[in-house]
Amino acid sequence: MDHDELQRIASVERAAAKPVEIRCCTSSGCRASGSAEVLKQLRSAVQAKGLSDRVTAVGVGCPGLCSAGPVVSTHPDGAIFGKVTADHAEGIVSTLSGESTNAVRIDPNQPFFAKQFRIVRATAGQIDPERIESYIAADGYAGLYQALQQRPDEIVADVTASGLRGRGGAGYPTGLKWATVAKMPPGQKYVICNGDEGDPGAFMDRSVMEDAPHQVLEGMAIAAYAVGANQGYVYVRAEYPLAIERLQAAIHQATKAGLLGGNIFQTPFEFKVEIRIGAGAFVCGEETALIASVQGLRGTPRPRPPYPAESGLWDRPTLINNVETFATIPAILRNGSDWFAGIGTGTSKGTKIFSLTGKVKNAGLVEVPMGTTLREVVEQLGGGTADGRAVKAVQTGGPSGGCIPADLLDTPIDYESLGKIGSIMGSGGMIVMDDTDRMPEVARFFMEFCADESCGKCVPCRVGTVQLHGLLTKLVEKRATRHDLDLLIELCHLVKDTSLCGLGQSAPNPVMSTLRYFAGEYEALLQPEEFARPPRRSTIPLTVV
Amino acid sequence: MAVVTLTIDDKPVSARAGESVLAAAREAGIRIPTLCHLDGVSEAAACRLCLVQVEGRGRLQAACVTETAEGMIVRTQTDTLREYRRMILELLFTEGNHVCAVCVANGNCELQSLAAEQGMDHVRYPYLNPARTVDVSHKQYAIDHNRCILCTRCVRTCDEIEGAHTWDVAGRGTLSHIVADMGQPWGDSVTCTSCGKCVQACPTGALFRQGSTVAEMTRDREKLADLVTARRDKKWTV
Ligand SMILES: Cc1cc2nc3c(=O)[nH]c(=O)nc-3n(C[C@H](O)[C@H](O)[C@H](O)COP(=O)(O)O)c2cc1C
Ligand code: SF4
Ligand code: SF4
Ligand code: SF4
Ligand code: FES
Ligand code: FES
């Protein structure tokens, strides 16, 4: 593979494209509601109407509005149809010749689409994720080519200058992490893509792996070149069979095309990628647990330092980044770090994908520039609640995050602002709650999740989460007294301050943030003490702010 | 050999570079409570009893895995640390079925003596009363899971000192439990050499010699570390 060959593939692909394209989403959400059959019917309708010479029906990745799936769109006119069934296929093809259809039309200019800014999901819903030619025609692998024209340290400097921060939750500066791995003495190094995605309600990474598997691989290859690694692993949970299938196909195609393997773009750079399938434990998303799992060991975290950058997979320097982080890289290489740094806020650059779920009208995936307010996402893109009830709170960051009350919805989305109000950016889960949601119950739900998912290694998390869940149950069932509430808060501090890994350290967040903003709901559930107790004398604060 | 000096509880202490805060404190006669640490095997950093405050670091640090550094200022006995240690012990007592009065290790149990030492005189959380089993299939030894605190000292001892790797942890969260040979009765284990090292390593009454009755199970834990030192330094006489 060389640059001419890349351009040749792109131009052949573009030349072969028919003037009119009917795009049918074939990603997980729509596939579950029958899009494979819809695509089949669309294809036969095109043929039956004798339109094959200027119309094609193709399978594409997820355009984002999953709650309206299966989703079909026509191009170049840009019409979108939702809740499409196989029976609608013929009608949709007829619209190309101006006829009407009983398929549900979706307004392509509504804020849900118009207000998005897509970098990572730029090609999602546009190209066929199962064909490398389709990706190459959309400038795919041009970023890798450009990277290989530079020195590795120049790439690290570029990524640093872009201001990109890790999308896996903690927001660690990506360039700094790359620099650390790059500076380790030469020798065997690894690159790992973290596609574990265990937060309930989150499916951003699944969609990126399904819709743009080549973009993830390209990002990994650029990273490998920058840090001096020759072997990569993508860690995906077994619950994501389509992501695994598409990544596997993408690895196969890229290797065949000479974009992975040896001698990439006729340089000495070599890079191989393998998939490792996880059993779906939330804790295996934690980097040291993930590394243990890749090695075939029990997936439990270990104390850091040493950080994986220094000693990771098989004790070698290892770069581990999130799926979305890697998928952002090709665009930074193609468009330059200044371009990327110009998007977003002072400390949070670029865009972030959120999976918008809960009591929201337009549930699905949205990619917005950092600095967009929560209100814009929930009310404009999300269209408010489905039945017009008042939004009460927005939960970000899943079991590690917090609930943000409606009166703080004007907070801009960036790492620091969300942290300040007791939540986190997290990996991109965003759950909208209305006035029928009870906050102590929300807190109990997440605590149950953490107790189930605790790996059991350290005492505060293993037992503390179970006791916290018990106290929250007592509270929700109106059996708790003020004494129990004090115990609950004290225990939250313990689990947060003393647990070994991020799972335990952040498990109390949903309780603490709901206590901070909705204390009244907790108070209202308290029962009078059966007997007089002396007031608690604790050195641990009985407040949460 | 490079040496660093640090301050632990206002006392100037010197330590070999790379040595843990726990080791340095011990050499200086400062006691930091531990449960999952065992001399001679690797650290798990799992019990969190050895947490200390290190000036300039936001999070509490586990002394067993925190390297000493020049000028470090460590506190091991703040009010908060003492409270947290008591709470961790309380949690351990609620998790298993610890009935000291009928336990083989009564009077010779690290969990019990730590509770006394740390002033954990009552438990404020409900007991979980889990349904756990006892495995007496081994000819010489037995494991009573009701008393296991999942410190994994047995797992590391068997793997690292005996080299048999009979034990592992199975399950997740509070359902975690110790298994022999990936889930066989201990007596059926083909890897176990019946060396008894894990029994020596156990801090509670979970692992014991068959035939021991209440308060009879005593241990000689230093032997394990002595063995490791002897092998490393090739010195077999004391
Ligand atoms: C309990 C727990 C679960 C995590 N799950 C994920 C995950 O599913 N995906 C992910 O990318 N990072 C996850 N992380 C964060 C990773 O440990 C790590 O920080 C991240 O993969 C680094 O990539 P980034 O710098 O690109 O964000 C998790 C962390 C914890 C503590
Ligand atoms: S905090 Fe929880 S998940 Fe993390 S090591 Fe401890 S027990 Fe395991
Ligand atoms: S008796 Fe020895 S070999 Fe058997 S499990 Fe215990 S430490 Fe391992
Ligand atoms: S059996 Fe004993 S040594 Fe092994 S994990 Fe349980 S308490 Fe620790
Ligand atoms: S999966 Fe089809 S629109 Fe998201
Ligand atoms: S002795 Fe350090 S965590 Fe157990």
C-alpha cells in the first residue's frame, strides 16, 4: 500500500457510487428492530422498479436517532424515515420519483441533527462500516499516511497541542499519556483500546466500534507509531457481537490492504491488532483489571503506581485509551491540532458523544462540542421529555457520576464544570429524569449495580457497597431513621476515600450528589427514632458538599 | 545503597530506596495495622487497614504498597484514619460469620486482636449472615469459609512460596470465595502438596488443622518469611 494506491481505491469507490443512495441503518439498535429485512426489501424494490443503474440501497452505521429505528434516509435529497418496516420499503423507493409514502418522515433539519457537530461520528450513518473502500473514500487512513510522514515525537506534540483528553471518564490529557509511553526505553510496547463500556445506559463506544471500526484501528495505528508499539489489542465485551464482528472484518480488510501488519505505507512501521473478548464485568473497564483480563488472569484492579504507561500488559509499557479517544485521532492528524483546539472550551477541547436515554423524547446518540450546555442537549437536541413533563434532573457518568438538578442545566459540558457540581463527564451516559423519578431510588439502583459489579478485592468496596445498598433500601422502604442517614453518609465517605480502584472510589457519587441537591427527599422518608440516641460523634463529616 | 529520609508521625525515619512506608515504619517501631500484608509474599493492598496520610497527596495511601521518598511526611494515626480502620473492621465482621467463642483461632486471630487494638467494640451495621460452606475433604486441613476475610494470603503463599497455586478467588463482590483447583473439593486437589503453608498464612480461623478445637489453632507465621529469606540469601541456619 502506498499513497497512490490509497487515492486509487478512493476514486474507484467514488466513481462507482450511484447518484442516489438509500441508506438503511444496520447497527445494533435498528438491527434489533428488523433493519436487515428492511434493507433486503429496499434492495428488491430498487431492482423491481428497474432503478438499479442510478439508485443503490446500502447498509450504513447508526445515524443516531435510535429511538426512531429502523432509520432509513435517501440521498442526496436528505429525507429521513423512522420506524420503517419491510412493508414501507417500496413506498420509500417511490418517493424518489416524487410519490408519497405512508412511512413516518423525520425532519432532517430538527435540532437533534442540526445542532450536532460530528468529528468522531462524522461518517456514521453515511458509509458502509463493513467495507474498507467506503471508509477510504471518506478520507479514511489519510491520517495514518500523514502521521507516517512525520517523526513520532511530532505526532505526540500534535496530540498534546490539540488538547484532547481521554474520553473513558477521567479526562487525562491524551498527549501526556502518549509522551510517557513514548519516553519509556525502546522495546516491546503495547497499545490497548478500551471498549469494555460497562455503564448502564451507555452505548457510545459500541456505536463507534460498529459504525467506524476502521477509524478506531486508524487511531490505534497512529498511536502505536507515536509511542513505538507494534502490537495492539481491542478489548470488547462479549455482549457486543456486532462490534466484534465488524472489528474483526475491519482488521482482516486492513491487513489485506497493507494498512495493518508489516511495512505500512512502505515504511518500516509494523502494527498488528487482535481482539480480546471480555465477559462483561464493569470492573474490567478499569485499566489494570482490563490488562489482567487480557493476560488471561482474573480481572481485578491492582494498585497504581506503576501506571500501565510504565508497566502494563505483561509488565511492558502500555498505552491504554478509550474507543472514542482513538477514534478522534485521525481527524486531528488530517485537520491539524489547531483546528481541534479551536473547538470546545479552554480546558476541554473537541466534541463529546453522549448516549441520551431515560425520559427524553429523542433518545439516541448525539455528538456536541464541549461547552454546549446540558440544557441545549436535553431540551433542544433531546426535545425535552417524551410526555412533556418537567425535567427534574440529568444523570451523567453512570454509576460513577451524579445527578444534576434542573436548575443547573445551564452548566456547560466540560470536565471541570461537571466536576464542580458533583458529577463527572464520565464516558458519555446521560439519563434524563422527570418529576416522577425518586432520587433515593435512583441512588439505590446505582448502588445495587456497584455492589453487583464490585470485584471483591478490597474490603470497603466489597462490603461497603452492600451495606450502603442495605441502608438505601431501608430508607426507600421508609424504615430508616436519622441515625441510619448518618451511617449512610459516613459510609459513603469511607468507601470513597479508602477503596482501591475507581469503582469503589466513585460508587458513592450517585448517593452524595442526590443528597446534595435533593436532601428533602431523603428527609421525607425518615422515621422517628424508636428510642433516644445520643447524637453521633464522628470525625467523619456528616455532610456531603 | 541509596537511602531516603522521611518523617512518620513526627519521627525522622530512614529507609532503603524502594522500601515501602510500612516496612520503614516497622523498622522505626511505628505500628501500622495490616491484615492482607504477609511477610514473604507480594502485596494485595486489599484490606485497606494500612492506609496513611501522605502530605501533598490527595488520596489516602496504602502503606504496604507506597514507596518511601525523600522528605515524605506521613501520618499513621489521625482521628479519621482511626475511625476508618474501625469501620473497615466492622464491615469485615458483618460480612462473614465470625463467632469467636466457638472458633479454632479464638485468642490467636489477627482479625479479633485488631478489633480489640483498634477499639472496635461494637458493630453498627446489620450482619449479612451469608450461607457459606466448610470443606473438610482434605486429610490434614480444612477451610471454613464462614471465617474467611478474602485477604488472599493463602492464595499468594501457595503460589509464591510453595509454587503449587492451588488456591484462587472465584465469584465477584461479596460472593467472592476461595477455591481449590478452580473449584474442586480441597481433598481432591491434585496440585496441593499438603505442605500446610496456607494454613500458617491465614490470619483467621478459616484455614486450620483438622482436629483442632476451640482456641487450639496456633500458627508460626514467621516461618514463612524465614523460608523466603533463607532461599533468597542461601542461609539455612538461624
Ligand atoms: C470501574 C471502572 C470502569 C471503567 N470502565 C471504562 C470503560 O468501560 N471504558 C473506558 O474507556 N474506560 C473505562 N475506565 C477508565 C479506564 O481505567 C482508563 O482510564 C481509560 O480507559 C483510559 O482511556 P482514556 O485516557 O482514553 O480515557 C473505567 C475505570 C473504572 C475505575
Ligand atoms: S474498589 Fe471495588 S472494584 Fe475496585 S478493587 Fe476494590 S473491590 Fe474491586
Ligand atoms: S497445603 Fe500447601 S500446597 Fe496445599 S493449598 Fe496449602 S499452601 Fe498450597
Ligand atoms: S482462607 Fe484465610 S488466608 Fe485465605 S483468604 Fe481466607 S482469610 Fe485469607
Ligand atoms: S442503531 Fe440505527 S439509528 Fe442508532
Ligand atoms: S496491609 Fe496494606 S492494604 Fe492490607
